[in-house]
Amino acid sequence: MEEVLELLGEGLEALGAEASASTQIRSEEEPRKRFKLINRNQLMIRPVDVEKLVEADHPVRAIWAMVCELDWSRFEDDVKVVEGGKGRSKTDPRLLAALWIYAYSEGVNSARELSRMCSHEPGCEWLTGMEEVNYHTLSDFRTKDKEAQDDLFKQVLGRLSAEGLTDLKRVMQDGTKIRAQASGNSFRREDTLREHLKLAQEQIEAMGSPDSEELSQRVIKAKQRAAREKKQRLKLALEELQKFEQNRQESEKASRVSESDPEARMMKQSDGGFAPSYNVQVCTEASNKIIVAVETTQAGTDYDELVHGIDAVHTNTGQTPEQMVVDGGYIKNANIEEAAERGVDLIGPVAESNPVASLKQRGVSPDFYPDKFRYDKQTDTFICPAGKTLTFQRSSRHDGRIEHQYRAKAADCQSCPFRDECCPKASPRMVIRKEDSEAVKAFRAKMQTEQAKQIYRSRAEVAETPNAWIKAKFGLRQFRLRGLRKVGIEAVWACLTYNIRQWIRLIWKPQLATVSAAVAGM
Ligand code: SF4
């Protein structure tokens, strides 16, 4: 060590000699330039005007103004300290909510990152009054009470409605897949999950007692907590697996669930790949693109989400939307009928059923597809290409339509020269006549009109705006938390933030500009 220091000393001396030689040369040629000294080896105390940390039109001022308008009594239930009483004061829920709203709008969804921001980022410093906020406090607040947070979303919606920003005449619903906090490799079958659960239990038992003196209590408790959480996740994974197994067809492969986030589901992504995700359903009113409902589901498709969307809008606003505009992923006859029953005008593309794939699979020749069979309305029979009669068998209701079955006589098909082309796998031949319900017929007719087509064309711009904001601007492409309840909370924070940003853009900033102009003119 001494040798190293000696060598270093010699090196520095040599460098110093070189530098002074260079200075001598420079000083002979021209006077040395002088610059301000950078002195980092000092302590400083300087006055900070907290109020002036942010400009007058900084979004934190608007966020604070909005949160101060809301009722926070639901967030104060567990606060025991009172003014004039003993105990440490709690952090104001308005401050915690404002910090999270600001964080989401800046693309930050980590409690640790937000806590760090409080020590140097002017917007956060202004909000906190330059006080530090512990990340545990931030993290606990974000996920503590889903119902209270849903109430917060409704309250903000109420404020926006009072300012004339929401109109439920036309609501667009769209779903977006957001990646779960799990990788595709974390999906396991039942045997592996049970094995891992056993290992987790053994790990917990093998851990030292928190009273042990060998390791610090904090370290042991942290390790035990991590192991317990892992065990809980594995138990939940087995429960989720049982749910899958109950619905699984015999022909389907054994189910697998993620041991990192058992409630996540493998979902098709917009790039065509599959990834563990949740499906976030967003209903946006068309006049100012305000989100009026947000629901997070485990459904891989949007087929069953329309009715939930209508219900969620009603829960949040007390009103049923007059018109719902959706893409083809929501259109099925049952949804068309349900919307009609609720008095909701549904706009969406008409789905045409295509039986060709199944006919091809059965080896039926195109010359014997159903359109080659002639229907006789008077006798309610079909005449096949060989001139034989198919008679009515029975009617059944399926997916919002009535299906009438007609069958040929077994003897006719058995002796028919076209049997291999017409019914190679199942004889005698059967034909189904589908009859749409009145609601479906009316929907189809409406969607042929130019007015309905024009409304549908405006869907993408409105419905996809909040999704694009949430993913591109707020950076919520992957949830930070795990489990349906917690990711649902994350989605609500993002949508709440989006709505407040819309209010800042449409109301707060124009009002501020008017006031500033009036002051300048005085
Ligand atoms: S197989 Fe039967 S239904 Fe088909 S063309 Fe022949 S008789 Fe008609």
C-alpha cells in the first residue's frame, strides 16, 4: 500500500512539473486567461422562495387546485391524530394524491422514483413545501383503498361535469392490453407450482428466527416477508389454475398460470405476439374526450365487455349513455340485443358470419354450399342441387338469433351420386336458416346508413386518444404492481391523471390566461 502511495505521489509530482513547464511556456507567449473558480468543496445555505419554485402556469398548481376541491373524508378514516392532540402529524392525503397525479403525468409510476423527485424536482418541491416524503407512505397510499380511489375518480368526473366538460350523448369504448409484471417464462403447470410451493414452505421454515443475533432483525424480517409473499403468490396461482381447469375442455392442453402474477393472462398484443397482460377497458365521451369509466379485466377479448362498460358509465355518472360506439371486437348479436333492451343506440361494424371455413373442413364442395340450396317459403322447405327436399326439423336460439334446421331424407342422400361432395362426413345433409332478431335486423339496417357510418368513422380518434396518452405520455405500457385489484388501481390513477390534464388544457389554462391578460391590462 505504501509503495502504491509513493508511486502515486511521484506520478502527481511529475504531472505538476509538466503543468508548471507548460504554464511557463504559455506565460512567455501570452497572459493566461482567467475563469471563475469552481469550488465544490464548500457548504452553502441559500434562501429559497418555495412559492416561486414553479411558474404561475405550472401544472402542479392546477393539480393542487383540483385536489383541494375534493372531499377527502374517506382517506382520513384511519388518521387518529387530531389538532391539539398528541402524536405525529400524518401526511395530507391531498398532497399524496397530488404527487401521484403529477408523477403519472410525468411518466413516473414508481413510489421510490417519486420519493426521490420530492428532494430535487421543482414541481414536487412546491407541492411538498420542500419536505421529503417517504416512499412507503407513497406506495401504501396508492394501493390502500380501491373503493376510496374509485370515489375519487367519480368526484373528479363530477367536477368536470359541473364545468360542462362531459356529455353522455355519445360514448366510445375501447380496450387496450397493458403488460403485467410477469414474463411469459413464469407460466407453470400444476405439478411445478406444487413443487415450488413446497420449496417456498421449506425456505420459510429454514429461515432464522427474527430474535436471532446472527443477522439483523431487519434483514431476517425482510427475507421472511419476501418468502411469505412468494408462498401467497404460489397459492393464488394454484387457485387460478383450478378456475381454469373447471372450464377447460378435455381436448385442450393442461392450463398454466404465472407464478409471478397469477391473475395475469396471456393476451394477444397489437404486434401479433402474446404476453402476460390485463385488458383495460376505457369509455370516453366524445365531446371533450373525457374518460367516463375505466375497468380492468382478465378477458383476452372485448366480446363480453360492452355491457360492463355501459354499467360502469352508469355507476360513475348516474346516467346511461345514449349512444355507444365500438369496434368489431364488441359486436355480437347478444350485445346488440342487450344494448337495444337498455335503450342504448349501438354503433359498430356489421359482423358477417362466414361458414365457408367449417364447410371446407368438412370436405363439402363449393357447388353444395348452403347458397346452392333453394328455400321455398310457402312450404318452408329447402330444395337441394339434386332436386330433393329438406324438411324443417327444429328451431333453436343461439347468440341473439334463431336458427332453423332442415334435413334431407337419409335414403335420398345414401343413394345420391353427389353424396361425397355434399355430405362426405355426416349424412343425411342438414342446412341451417338463420333468422336475426328484430334488434339485430334494425342494427344491420342502421349501419347501412351514411349517418351511422360517419359516426363510426369518428370512433378511432376519440376512443384511441386516452389509450395513446396513457401508454405514450404516461409511459404505462407495463403495470408496476401485481394482481387484478392493484393493476386496476394503477389504471384508475392513469385515467384520473388524464382527465385532470384535459381539465387543465380546456378550463384551467384558458381561465389563467384570461386573468393574466386582465391583470396586465390594469
Ligand atoms: S347428398 Fe342429399 S342433400 Fe346432397 S345433393 Fe344429394 S340428395 Fe341432395
